[in-house]
Amino acid sequence: MPARKKPLVIVTRKLPDTVETRMRELFDARLNLEDKPMSQAELAEAVKVADVLVPTVTDRIDASVLSQSGDNLKLIANFGNGVDNIDVATALSRGITVTNTPGVLTEDTADMTMALILSVPRRLAEGSQVLTGDNEWTGWSPTWMLGKRIWGKRLGIIGMGRIGQAVARRARAFGLQIHYHNRRKVAARIEEEIGATYWESLDQMLARVDIVSINCPHTPATYHLLSARRLKLLRPETYVVNTARGEVIDENALIRMIGAGEIAGAGLDVFEHEPAVNPRLAKLAREGKVVLLPHMGSATVEGRIDMGEKVIINIKTFLDGHKPPDRVLPAML
Ligand code: 8YV
């Protein structure tokens, strides 16, 4: 009997070696060893021939790319949790299944969120700069480099899914009082465990918290959820932390208000026009008002391998004729 041809799996970016090796064993995996981001035209070429596409957050799989997809393309197995890089509705309407990698980046992203929650009020980047900058440190002084205390403050989490809950558990250990806004109230058991107060009205919560953390996905419903109007509800002592997606905040309004002293500062791991970063943010960083990271929330060796493992399980299950575990369903969008 002739051996069955292995399915063509096109992977758009360099993945950890162990993940790529396993993909090669299982599939006809076309890898991107040089890690050069693919253009829209290259993505369109890929969907014409692939059986499975494995994109990441840096690939825009929009309606125009999908309109070129060939009959073979039946699965887009996203290497990432957020699927806002993919026009999921169009994919589904063309009979293409979409999967993601939830769960395995929860703790890493929550760690980075906590790091940002601490870094701006406690002036971590500024302090480090004192020792690595041009001038020599002249020594300790009782009234120098004073930040703001974390313990006893109120944290308002927007989006109480897996990551929001993992942030809440950490934040509680740092003495923060947990408030949250979510589409739905979470189970009483979870609320009790993290001592969380639910706000159906985001507007009402914003005016009452000292730190806001964005932990919801970017969907049409959450685009500019923190709009200029809502940002105005924050008190001037409030800090904003975002490890979710830049598009959830009206970034221009945030920058303007931090510059004007109407918001105390921000810790940002994601940006509205990534990888472009508004130069006014770099200026605010030099002034110690913001801490900026280049989308590193889930960037751990272990996390990336786990994500790759999930992608492989989704592809394998699908190709074996079963429902892959991490299907993205219309109700999730
Ligand atoms: C990933 C992320 O690095 O998974 C997500 O949604 O935001 C990131 O942490 C990225 O998406 C990989 O595609």
C-alpha cells in the first residue's frame, strides 16, 4: 500500500526546536527557520497550498488572505491565545476550523502583569537607570526615589478569565483588594477564594480603584473599552497596566492624560499599533511615568514549548478526524 502523503503544515514563524522537530516527524512541516515575518502576499500564497496554517499574533489572517485559501486548508492552528489576528468569522464561513492555545500561558502572563503592577508605583525602571545611566549614584537619602505603596490599594481587573484570576491570586498576596468587571460574574467559589468584588458597571469600578489591569481579549466589543471618556473616570493617582492587547485602550488618550498628570502612570506590554510604539510613550518612560515591555507577557521557554505542544495536539486531533480541544467558537468572540 502506498504511504499516505503527510499533510502540509505551514508555520509562519520560528518555533522552539523541540516543537519544530516533532512537527517535522508528524507532518510535512514547512518551517520559517529564519523567522522573517511573512508579508500579506506570502500569507496568501501559504493558504493557497497548506492543509494547516500555524500563524502567530504577528500575522494578519484577514478576509483578503482567506479569500485566497485553497480547498485543502481546513485548519488554522494559531500559536497564541488571542485570535484577534485572524478573521475567525470568515474562516468559519469558509469551513476552516480555528484553534488557539489557552491555559498554558496563564501563569507567565499573570507574573508579568504583577511585575508591571509593581514596577511603575515602585519606580523599578527609574531605579535601575540610576545605576546603569551616565551619572554615578551619589548615595541613599530618606526622601529620594519615593514611590507609592502597593499594599492596601485597590486593583480593578477588567476581564476575569483564566489570566485575570491568576493575577488576582498573586495580587491578593501583595495586599491588594480585588475588584473586577467581566461580562459575567464569576462563580461564587472563585469570588470567595480571591475576595473579589464584582462591578457590573465598568464606569463605576474605574472611579474607585488605584490600579487597573486589562486582562480581557481584544474583540469588536472590547476595542477602546478604556475610551477617552472612561479614562477620565480614573482618579489622578491611578495606574493602568495592560498585558492583553493595545487596542483595548485608546492609547492616544492614555498618553495625553498621563502627560497632563490626569493619570499617574502605566505599565504596558502591548501597544495599539504594534510593533510601532508611539514615541510619546518613550518620552513618558524617560520621565518615569510608564514602564514599557515589547509584548513579553508569555515569553518563557516553558510557555513557548507548551504552546507548541498544544498546537501539535490540535492539529493531530483534527487530522485524526476528531474535534480539536481548543476550537475557537463564534460564542467566544
Ligand atoms: C503570544 C499572546 O506571545 O497568546 C497570546 O494571545 O498575546 C502572546 O502572549 C502571542 O500571541 C503568540 O502568537
